[in-house]
Amino acid sequence: MISASQAYTAELQALLDEGVAERLYSGASAGLSTPAGRTVVSAGTHALDDATPVGPDSLFDLASVSKTFTAAVVLRLAELGRVDLDAPVARILPIGRGPGADDITLRMLLLHVSGLPAESFVWRDPDVPPDERVARVLASPLESRPNELYRYSCVGYIAAGAVIERATGATLQELLGDLVTGPLGLMSVSYGPVDVARAVATEEQPWVGRGMLRGEVHDELNRFLGGKVGNAGLFATAEDILAFAESFLNERLFQGGRLMQMVTDGLSESHGSSFGQGLGPRIRDRESFGELDGYGHIGFTGTLWVVDPRRQVAGVLLTNSVHPHRDHADFSGFRRRFGDWVATTFPSLGV
């Protein structure tokens, strides 16, 4: 008799193999955690021109999945009383320019309602000195008043990371290790550059004079700022991202009220978002998660973690869907297929 764990392992392997056959990516790792068991599988290769098979130690560029780690650091600091989510961050570090900038809080930054722009294109100007680049981004003009509109913002998460660095005197990398990856034992989670031999390739970027990226952060702004700021930059294995997702179910990292605060929708209808937003995770994002009734986050490179708290199920999908370039295929449908599979597989096994 095939066990539930064996059945969903076979289904997950078949799903990843389909993505390789459809040339949505050269390689992928994915995992599922349920009350009945846990599995992680892989498919494909590290690059189209590299036959090294993806395996348990393969490292993927997480892209914006990194934002949930930045948010986790902020929440742990708040739990320890070292930062106040609702105090104006201008007391620590001025952020943004324009009406209301002095009112921006860490909560607004994490909810993407600070009024900051979605992106900064300072990376297109190589003449900006390295020691002035972060400051240039943090001084971005607001595009709306704080707490007025939802605008998904890489600039906001770069700002959140900079604020907690200033507040603690520690780097984001140090805080991440002390407060999140260390306590959870996530040995692979690291800012780049990482070991090229273990890294799955992402994209060739001739517009910034780069060949095929491998082990270096894909996000142009993040790389321009040094590769260790709050919007992106992390690499990890699927096993460790699954463990991170599980921490939203087993409360190893967050307990009680603090966990609920992180995954409760902090937006109102007037913010204008089609989905909910917690302090880091997105909530019921149908465009990204399919029919999964829960929360998680996506990354531009083809990454995703999701949690269904009612069924105590967590899933992770790591791919290099931007390989060899970001426009070679539409990954969004496959991402929703994965979310739908996570949303239905466990009950379908009769557990």
C-alpha cells in the first residue's frame, strides 16, 4: 500500500518534471510539509549549459522571498523591545522625501503603505559612489502620503533593513543569523555571493555588463547596493525554506500574538490591494498562490513559499524561471498550479 507521503512525493516530482519538459526553468526544488509527513524533491539541472543535476544542496536565488526574512528580523527585534513598529522611523533614520515622510513607521514599510516608490533606478547610474548609493535610495520622493495606498515596494524593504541596522548597530546579515536563521538551524540561507558550484544559474544581464549570473544576486538594485539589503539577495536550499515556512505553523520562531500579527491582513479597502498583506507575507493572493487559502510570498526568479494554517500545510517551490532570460516563458500559471496542488493534495489523500 502506498503511503500518503509516498503519494504526494510522486505527485510533486511529476509536477516539477513537467516544468522542466515545458522549459519553464532548467532546474527546480520543491517541498511539502503536512501532519502526515514531509518531502523535498528536485528536477532538472543547474543551467541549460550545465548538466549538474539539481539536488538537496543546490542554492537558489530567492529574490523577493528575502523580504519575508527581513520582516522576520524586524518582528523579532520588536518582540525583544529593540524597535517599535509604530514609532516614526525618522527618529532613527530619515526615510523618503515629501509630505508625511516624517510619519513613516516600520509597520508601514512592512505593509507596503509607506508611500515610497516601488523601485529605484539609481543602479542605472554607475557614477554614484558606492558609499552614497543606499542614501540615494532612502531619499526617494514619496509617491503618495504614508498609509494612503498599497504599493509593493522594494525601496520600502531596503529602508526597513537600513532602519534596523541603524537602530541596533549590527548588519542585516548579522541580525538575520542571530534572530532567524540561527534559531531555526537554516545553514544554507545566506546573502551572496555563494558557492558557484552549488548555485543554480539565473539570467544573463548585458544591460549592466554581466554575463550569466550564478551565485550572485539577480536583482539589479540589490546588487548595486552591495547585495545585502532588505528587498532581496538571499540564497537557500528548498529544505531550509520549507523549514522557514513551517515556523509559521510550529511557532518555533514566533509565538502567539506576534505570529498572528505577522500574518493578519493590515490593509483596508481604501489601500486598493486585491489581496491581503501581513507584516511580510501576502495573504490570499490568488494571482500568485492559486486557490490556497493562506499566506506566503513569491520571488521574481521563480520562487515561492506558502502556508495553509487551517490544514497545517506548508509548501515551497524554488526554480530559476528567469533562466536564460526573464522573458523566455510565462511562469505565473505554473506557480498557481503549484499553489492549487498544495491546496488540494493533502485532503485528496484521505488524511
